[in-house]
Amino acid sequence: MNAVEALGHDTEWLRNENTAVSVTDGDVVLEPDVDIIANRMLLSNTEQPAEELGLANTFAQLMPMLNEPSTVLTAMHKLSTATTLAANDVQTPDVTLALNSEQLNAARSKYGEEAVYKTAIGTHGGGTWKVGNDEPINAKVGNRYAFLQELIDRDGAKHRDVRVYVVGGEIISAMYRYAPDNDWRTNVALGGSVENATDDLPEEAREMARQASDAIGLDYAGVDLVEGDDGWFVLEVNPTAGFKGLYEATHVSPAPHIAKLAIERAGGEVDDERVQELSNVLDDSRPTAQPSRSSKSDAEPAIIGYTEEIVLSGTSGSKSVMAKSDTGATRTSIDTGLAADIGAGPIKSITRIRSGSSKTAKSRPVVDVVVGVGGNQHTVTASVEDRSHMDYPVILGRDILENYQVDVSRRTDSDTHDTPEEEE
């Protein structure tokens, strides 16, 4: 938005507060009135992506849109991405998705000692695990399908991948992403480090990034590649890839290049030198076109009780258990035995936690787990501890409770004695 304004054009930011569509006597009107839309809807971490995608599709019927909904649908679903790339002769890791767990487990031996297991829709590394040959897995994690993927690595080399930002078929910049300590995933959101790869990237990888973006049909994309012993592979093609990590590594912002593409697509003209000048700065200040916020939020946060029945999901199963809300806890915590039952893991790292009146911190492993609360799914990094002596096998921390209002007088297990459990 800021880049469009800096290039001398007016903007509107389509938000809840200012957007409406109406059909009257056959005439369709979108408010606010715009000439083209740059689609930046982040659907991969949305509970009901079809709702938002349908809304984007409505807009796309009325005017040009960068990253049309049909292409975003392909890109946001990782299996759809893999099949589309394979059909267009772009090399990807081998994958298997089965609609039943027995068939998926039967395919596990094809992927060697370690394989990647991930949800078909996910973001920021959430819903991604490395699984051993003897670990049972489910066709679904929570309410989302999951699949097996070949683990691509180079012998003896530190695990890294590369993100290449492509706009209008041109490579804007690229960065190497390195996994943080105690993790194998390279996502910046998980603490991965970055390094400029723009001038170092071989032509093979550059051409593969352009081919991948073109095969999916995206106007702009963050293409993730990894180099293995057998060459380069495309891992994912992201329709709403962020700018901050890339700018940190390369000091190049893709925003002005996307703005240029939108302006020209709508029939406007752009000064190319000004685009290059603007790309040297990451202007992430609030756009002037931000609509006034409503005095009252349209949707109040859902209410959660002192105790709630939740569904906990891991790589090998799901289990319904009773959990206690603890607004004093930063992180959700689950019982060791329960973590083993559902296949929570593998262990990402070790965290130190001080609880209750204890003056010393204790070390606890942390794992990724999917928590279902009232129909909502939350992928969080939970700590694991022995809670066999506690009343509740799960403590919901602020990583989940921040999405709700907590009513301490409401208890799902209302028949339970009203004596608070003693936390260590």
C-alpha cells in the first residue's frame, strides 16, 4: 500500500470496516471502488479458508486481481502444488497423501529412515514433523489432511533451503534460510537465520523458481527450493510470502515491484528508477488508507471456561481430554503419557520454565501439537511434563487463551470437586 502511494497512485485497503458487495437489478457494486486488487489474504493459517477464498473469488469476478483465487487455491494446498509442479516437469520431492491411515502407513517404508510428515495446509512451519520409520501416522492431523514427503538433504551439509521471490516472472531477490539450533525447519518465524543468496544462486535454481511460479499461475510468489545430492527441488510456492526476512537478508523489498505490476496491469505508468529506489527501504508503517476501526468489534472473542474438553492431535492419533485454562502460563503444557499416545513430536527444543512459587527453573522438552477447542484448531509448541499426579493432563496457556475470553466460573467438568489442583 505504501509503495503504491509512493509511486503516485491512490489506494484503498479492503478490510472488515469498509468492504461490501451488492447486486441490485443485475448491477454489481464493490465498495470501496478500485481498479485492481493485490491479493494478500493469508489463507493457510485460517480455520475456514474456503470462506475467504470465496470472498476473493467474488472480487475477482468484478476486476483484475494479482494472484487470482484459483492459483492461490493451488498454492495454499501443498499436495495440489506438488501435483501441478510434477505435471509441468518441475522437480519436487516424492510425496504420498492417502485418505485413510492404513494406506498412508503402508507407504511409509518408501521414504527411508526419516521422512517429512506435514499437513496439506499450514504456514510458518506449523503442522510439519520429521518422523522415523516405526512411528505411526494419521491421514489427518486435527481436521486437515496430512501427507508424507521425501526428506531432501545433502550429506554432511548444514540444513538450509532458499527462498526466491518472483514478481511478474522476474527474480527480485533470494535468501538462504538456515534451521535454528534444535530444529530442522528453516522458517524465519521459528527462529531460522537468513543470508543473501541473490548473487550466489545458480541459474538452474533461478530457472526452476520462475518455472514453479509460472506453473502455479501466480503473479508474485515466494518459491522455496532445496538442493539435494540429485539437484534442486521445489518444496513450496507461497502466494503471500512475507517481506521482512527477505529484506533482512538482501535489503531488497518486493513491495514496490508488486505495486509496479499492479499499477501497470490496471493501465497506469510507473517510473522504474523510482521502483528500484523504493525497494531499498522496507516501509512497513501503517498505510494512510487504513479504514477507521469500528468502535465495537464485529466479532467478540469466544468464551472459554476454567475447564474445557479439547481434542489433542499428533502424528499418530487424536484424543479427547479435559484441559484447564491457566492465564498465568505462557505456553500450553501436556502430559508425557498423553504426548506419547498421540505422537506429539519429535522434540523441537528444550525450554526452561519456572512455575508456582519455585525459585528455580526446570527444563522441559517442547513439541508441536494441534489443539482443537470448540471447533477451532490451534497449532502450538507445547511443553511436555509428567502430569500423572495432576487432575488435568493439559494446561491451556496464553498461546491459545489469547484467542478467547476466559470465564473462570464455567466448568465443563461441573461434577468435579471444586478444589483447585495444586500446580508444582
